[in-house]
Amino acid sequence: MSGPPTLAAALAEVAGPHPHRPAVVVGDRTLTYAELLRRAERLAAGLTGRAATVARCAADVAVTVVAATIADVPLLVGDARAADDERDRARSLFRADRLVTGDGDRLTVEALTVAGFDGSAGLDGSAAGAAGRPVVPRDGGPPAHPGGDGPAGLGLSTSGSEGWPKCVERPWPAVTANARAFAAALELSPGEVVACTTPPHHSYALCGGILTTLVAGGTYVALDQRPGPRTVADAVDGHRVAVLLSVPLLYRWFSTAGLATRHRPRLCVSAGAPLPPEDRRRWAASVGWRIGEHYGTSEHGMLTLDTESVAGSVGRPVAGVTLTVVPAPGPGDVLVACAGPPTRVHHAGPPADRAGDTSRPGGDGPQPTGDVGRLDADGRLHLLGRRGGTLNVAGNKVPATEVEDALRAFPAVRDCAVVGAPGPGGGQEVVAFAETVGELDHRALYAFLHGRLAAYKVPARVVVVDRLPRNVNGKLLRSELLRGLAAGTWR
């Protein structure tokens, strides 16, 4: 039975009539569709087992991913900025036994030995299988998986911003189909240019940017090495960018510095974290380009897109994705169902913590994303925070986002984050961390908050910090705040 065209087939459709069309641009380096397909086919000829690579360059990542789909082998795409221990942990969780290295036209495959890969229990507490080596058939059948048979797919390591790190593995057909759906939602035309400021190991850049652009026959421009306002402005003009993908932290920077260009992208997309209302207003006043929000997860791919610039909304589901909110229409838990085989998750950390992971896909039917939201009358999703971001204070539910919105309304608070920390008597108390403009008048702040929040929602403590901890994509690392509280770093 024939299915949708594979990723390699999509590239071949472009490389035939347009062999010299740029597929991926990284700085001064341009990889055409013909070159991309040729290099991928050559790499695929020697690619077996369960492979891993380090995402140092978007062009090399594109070649390696296409090669993995041709060879039908699992591939873990790792963070180039991660420490050696972090990479080893991710490869061990993924059970990688091959490593793709090199750059440009010199990508090679070598055997990989990782600690905990000798058949004993790995970091996720499960056995690695016979001799620690999975067997990948070359007859077109599904590759064997240490935790059970399943189709080969794309592996990504999550940030661990809310808890223990983990690796997810999304089957290749699901990855490709989701990229096609996102391209359709973006209304990408062949030859259009998509520019992205996030690193190529991140799901937003890899799946929402590189793969989405390639299946549409467009050109992907990587801006992750120098994502500053001048670089972005030069790229927008030089490549006539149609769609810009970035994160709230950078859109705030662009708004402050300004983006003076002759050409205007037809759409800017913000993802990775909610776009604060004040940042949206500042962007509209200083830059004025149309901006919408996107919602996706490493476990499920691209889920929604807002192309109507509706404030507070991340848009409607893309094709192949069904979103529900329980209880409907919300506020409630956001559940997702995606077409195709399910994602597998490889966990680190104690089994008790893994059992409580609400974002873990598995089984049939809708799966919880770990987010809380509501659906409006037009089917748009509005995110209200993480499930773990709803605090329980003396039996009262306190949405962290509600407290954060109140804090940001105070003139001296530039940005903030709210967590639930152990309080007196073993209960949970609200603790806020704030980046401020000048010195914070705590008495005035508390009077301000009491005028907007119920007493039990007002933070027991407000800790002033120079900068909130975030990863390279601007995603807030609440786990770092909690660890700092436990260690006594902040008082």
C-alpha cells in the first residue's frame, strides 16, 4: 500500500526540475537540493544501527536526517552546546550505537560506545537488550527497539526545564506528515524562504523549520549562530525572507533595537514560550510585522499555528492533530491525538518521577501534553500554563500564570516567574522571582498585588534576581529556580 511521499522523495521532486535551488543556507555556505540529496544518499549507504549526531550546523543536520530516513534507522539529534556527560546520558537513553561525525561533504559513521551500554540497566532503569545492541533489518521492515519493536524515528533530548530529562523518538512517517501539515498551515510555496533563530537540535528549528521548509520545496536560512537584530535584518533583506521563526526573548530584543529593512516577511512566528502581551504590543509599535504564535512539543511535533495574530491564542490545530481540553472548553488539561504510530519516550530519573510525567505519550487515544488551556468558540487554543504550574496552596488552586500576569503589571517588574515551594508545616507556598527595573519597593508591590489577587495567591516571597534562568531558546528553567531554593541560593 502506497503512502504519502517520503522526505527523500519530496527532495527528489524539487531536485529534478530545480537542482540548483538552495535548500539550506548557513552563513556563506549554501547547500542545494541536488547536493543535499546526493550527500544524504551516500551517507545512507553506510548508516545502520541506532545513530546519533551532534547538531553543529543546520546543513549537516539536514543531510544526516534525510540519510536516516533513506536508511530507515533511528537518529538522535543532539545539542552541540551540551556537556559531554549530557550527551552521553542522552545517547545511553536512546541506545545509540553509531555516531555521525564530520562536516560538509565529509560526514562519516563510526561505532559508538557509551557508558551504561553493556547490557546492564541504563539510566532509565531498563535493560539495553542482548549485548546492548539493537538489530536493524535492511529489508524494509521496522527496526528492532530495545524496549519493543517499533518503526525507526527522530530522537530528540528534552531540556529538562520542568523535571528529569528524557529522549523522545517520533517515527519518520509521523515526522514527515507533520512537517507537511505545518508547511500547509504556514501556506509555504515552493521557493519561499524560511529563516529561524533557534539551534538545529531543537524541535522548533529542526521539525518546524528545516524539515517543514524542505517538504515544501523552500529555502531554509539558519540564523542561530548570530541571531542579533542586524543579522536578522540583513537576512530578511538579503534572502527576502517570507517567514521568520523565533522566540519571545529575541522578539523582545528586536523590538527594543529595531529591525530596519526594505523587505517585510509576510509572517513572524513566536514559539517555545508564551509571548507576553506587553512584548506583543511593543513589537506592533516598533516593528509592525504580522506575528502569530505556534504551539508544539518534542513528543508530538507541531500542533497549532496562529496566522491571524489573535492575542493570547496559539491558533488552531494543524492537519492530522486533534486537540481537546478536559473539562471542555476549559480551563483544563490539553490532550493531543496525532495520526500515525505513537512516540516512544526514554526516561532518566527515578521510576516514581517517570510515572508522574503527564507528557509521556503511550497507548491509544488522546495523550496529555502537561499544559493547561482553553478552547475559544472558534476552536483556537489559549494556553494558561503548565499542569505543574497550578499550585495547591492550603487546598486552593493558584495558576502560576495568573500571578505572573499580575506581577508583570507592576511598573518595576520587567519579567518574572512563579513556582510552588515547600512552606511552613509541609504545605506549598507561592514564591515569585522577579527581574526589575531599578530597586523594587516590596511594600508597594504587595499592596498592588493585594488589589488584584486573592490573598492566598499573593506570593509569600518575592526574590529579586538579575536574570531568570532560561535555555538557549528562551524557555524558562523553573527547575533551576526550585534547585536554587532547595540549595539556599535565594532567600
